[in-house]
Amino acid sequence: MLVALVACSGSHHHGPAAHPDDASRLYVEITAGGSHRRALHDGAAEGLSAVSFAVPAREGGDVELQVEVSKLDVIGAKTTCNVKILIFRLPQHDLLGIADGGAYASGDGAEDACIRGVGATLVRGKVRALLKRQLDEKR
């Protein structure tokens, strides 16, 4: 038997939702770790800015996006990256879904550019659909 436990990093706490009466918006926390945490966070935040009903929250969110690099390869001038986003309902920390995708980039800053781009695209696409479903349940 294999049991997997996914937990938050120790840097934040989930309390009650900050705006439980606001049924028109979904408050979203973004967490990222590892050596590319800035690019991961920036990509997810960029994607979230394109979702009209989503509001970034430092704490007390309705949903948490945990963003991570699942693969990063640099071969010559070409960088290939894969990003995975786990979407959790808060404060219960129930897994709502997983979105993943990949891309490639080249040139200066290709690693971070690849990671940011994939993160933003995932949030605007696959993650947006999960967020919309969660907002509908909040209503």
C-alpha cells in the first residue's frame, strides 16, 4: 500500500476564508518552492491576472495553487521545462485538480522565461476552468 501526503510549506498558514461573503470572486493563494520559485510565482500571478474573478491573496484564500517545476533540461541553446500546478480547496486542503504542461525556450534567461510562460499559460487555461468551477460552488 502506498500513501502519499501533500502538504504546504511551513511558510504560511491557512485560516478561514478572508471574504466568505464575496460570492463574485475567488481568493487565490500562490505557493512555489525550489530554486525557480520566483519564476514559478511570477508566471502563476501573470496567468491569474487574466482571470477576471480571481483575486490574489497572501492568506485566507479560497484556493491555493502550488506551483512546481517537474522537469528542466538544458541541451545546448535549448531549454525544455515542465510545470505542474496542484489546486487545493482551502482551508480543508482538498485536492481539486492538477494541471501540467511544458514548453521550450532559448536565449538569455531561457530557464526562467520557459517556467514563467508555462505557468501563466496553465493558469489562464486549465487552472481557470477549475477555479471557475470552485467559484460556482462558492455561490
